[in-house]
Amino acid sequence: MAASGIDFDVRVHDLRHAHASLLLAGGSDLKSVMDRMGHAQITTTQKYLHTLPDADHKNLAALDRIPKPAPGQPDPDS
């Protein structure tokens, strides 16, 4: 590790964890990350969600991006 300048142990598992976490933080959906990581169960991939401190903010921002009916127009979902 000395040649890399990293002063702590890094395992392949750590790199996979970082990769999945960065994909999710960047906006990839859970199913795509599951497929990319080769996980058989979505619950395995869900374990990486704990690393996303701004997940709730992103979820609320996603709701804000949903088009709303124009004033005076009926809501198609009602």
C-alpha cells in the first residue's frame, strides 16, 4: 500500500462497497446497482443505502420535479 500513498488497509470488498455507494449517491436506481454488483437479492444492495446522508433530500427533490396540474385543470389522479 505504501506505493499508493494509502495508509490504511483496503480490501476488494471495501472497493465494491464504495462503488455501489457512489453509484447510488449519483442517482443510479437500486435495481441497476443490484444487477451491476451481481447481487441475487435486492436486500443485499439495500445495505449500501446507509451511506447516503442526503437520501431524504434527494427524495423530496424528486417529488418537487413531478409535474403538477396547471391551476384550474383537473388532477388526472383524482
